[in-house]
Amino acid sequence: MIEIYTDGAASGNPGPGGYGVILRSGKHYKEISAGFRMTTNNRMELLAVIVGLNSIKSPGQEVTIFSDSKYVIDSVDKKWVFGWVKTGFKGKKNHDLWIQFLAVYRQHQVKFVWIKGHNNHPENERCDELAVAASKHGSALAIDAEFEKEKDKPSLL
């Protein structure tokens, strides 16, 4: 059994952001984080889950993901994302990340557990610290190219 704890953050939403991930299995423990110069909280929440799942070395694992993101958990547990696939993600944000998510999600047996954010849950608090710290790396922040490409498109409204 593998446990993945995740959190995402964005200052300004959109603005500088980051994600934090903790992977735990038995005695194994790993922390992962990265920051981006312009992104959204929802993108970072979802990217944290993707990064966590992508860090698992062999397919078919039983994985429990602990997240404070209703956006991510409800989209999967309520099966919204599977409906979005059928419509080609028409009108949905973050389709690039949802496609990545589904590819790695299908490789494992994944269960989601919602935890209340900022409620003294040790792993969630640590993931938040990782995400916020990663978002503050200034000029060293990566570019969320897909987000920046989408935000620069002219509006049809």
C-alpha cells in the first residue's frame, strides 16, 4: 500500500504557485515539490497528484491519495472527469493535466481520501509548506507553459 499526500498553492490565483507531495510506503518516505511563475491553485492541486502517481515505479499498485482539494477528489469520485473525456473536455479548464492524470491513474488502483486543509494534519501541513516554499523561488520558477498559452488566447466573449 502506497500513501500519497498532496497540496497545491498559488499566490494571486493566478500567480506564482507550487505543489508539495509526500509519498510513503512502509519505511520509504519521499518529499517532492516544484514551483511555477504563473499558474492556479487547481492546476497545482492536480499536478501534485500526477507527480505523486508518476513517482510510483511499478504499475498496479494500491494507492491512497490524501488531498484537501475538492476540485480533484470530486472530479474523480463523482466521475465528472470521465464525462469530460467523452466531450473532449469542451469548455473545461486544465484539460492538459486531466489527460495526464487519467493516463497515470489508470495504471494503479487509486482511492482518494479528502482531508480538511489547514487543520493540523501533519502530512497536509507539510505538503502545504513544500508548495508555498516552492512557489517563492523567484526567477528560478518553472513555466507552466500550457497555462500561460491558454491565458494568452483572446477571449471569444
